[in-house]
Amino acid sequence: MNRKLANATALYLEGIRDGRVREAVEAYTGDRYTQHSTGVADGIEGFVEFFEPFIERNPVRDIRVVRSIVDDSFVFLHVYQDINNGEARWVTTDMFDTDEHDKIIEHWDVIAPYVEEPVGGRSQVDGPTEITDLAETEANKELVAGFVEDILVARRLDRIGRYLAPDYIEHNPKMPDGIEAFREFMAGPGRELVYRDVFKIVGQGNFVAMYSHVSLGMELAMFDLMRIEGGIIAEHWDNMEVIPDGPQPNSGKF
């Protein structure tokens, strides 16, 4: 396993799933640890102060890393969490930046409830996980950037077929599959969806993830994850979290 990915995964699984909070954060972070997770302060002590009580409150923690992307110094993780045998179920999307020693120096995340009965019948985490087509990484990132500019920002809905497969697969729990369902969303309730800023796009082979500030009747931090096949977006997952009002113990979601 790539060492950046190994460190990010170990911080999650050893530190939170296995409850070795201090040992993990000291082992896998660098000279600084800048935090953007809601309610968590910067640094080793901020991580410990938040997660040690979390571990005590939640003795049963089933945490699974479903997908990952490594792009230069950045690592993206798509994670499923079941807390206390179903008391809470979450989907977490995380992005980490790393230093020259592959240690974690910055972290962003979006956390949302796992939806038991999605409209389209597909869960927020199921679907393919294998990374392929590594030679297409940059082309696939450019495709996603073009999709954002053309479709999500400029609303050139006549161009949707350039970006989405006819049998496009959708994992947003409120939407069904299909390019026409996406078109109807963008022409109807999706009119309220505004991408204010795309903070970062990362990719590895056939998977591309992007982290954005969006508005949808409220201000949200959002991760989109897309699977590219044959030069077109074949599948999509997303995750959204309301950006909290008021001061945070860190520099905020972005």
C-alpha cells in the first residue's frame, strides 16, 4: 500500500476504530496537523480532546474504508461507519494532505447520515471500488473540471451527453439513476444548487473526487466522487454537510 494511503488509513482505523487515539495521531501526523473537521481543534491535542470522549461514548465502532484515491500529496477516503450496532450510521468523505515524509499535515471531511431507503435503491457506498486506467488520470480530472464548468456552473444542459453516460448510475439517496433524471433535477429543484467554489479536485485512474462549497437553500461543504469509464462519467456518489455558523476551534471547513 502507498505510504500516504497507509498513514491516512491507519489514523482512521487505529486511532478511531481501534481506540488508540493518541498513539495513532502521534505516529501518523507531521510537524503540524491543521484540522477542518467540525468541532475538532488543530493539532495532536485537538484530535485527542475530541476523540477520546467519542471512544468512551461509543464502545462499538465498525469503520470500513470503502474507496481511496492517492493524488500527489493528497489522499481521499470514502468511509462507512456503524456506531454502537446501528445506533448511528454515517458516510464520511475525507481528504488529507501529507508532507515530504508522507505524514498527515491537514485534514478536511464531510459527514452525513447513512440513508436506509434511498430513492434509486443504491446505497451511498456500494458499487465498484477497483482503481483502473491509471494513464487516464489527468484526462479524467479534466473531464470532471469541464463538467463542473459546463453543466454545474454554466447550466449548459444541452451538453450533458458529453459528460454523463446514458446509463449513468447515481448514489445520491434522493435521486434515481439515469441521465434524464439528472437533467430533470438540474432543470427543476437543482436550480437552487450553486457551486460557489471548487476547492480541490483529486484523481487516480478511473476515480475523481472534488471538494466544494455549494449552496442548496443553505451553505454546504460537499464531496463529489465520480467513476469515469471510456472518457465519460459512468457513476456518481456525493456527501454533504451543513457549514456551521459561528466560530469553530479551527479555521473552518475550507
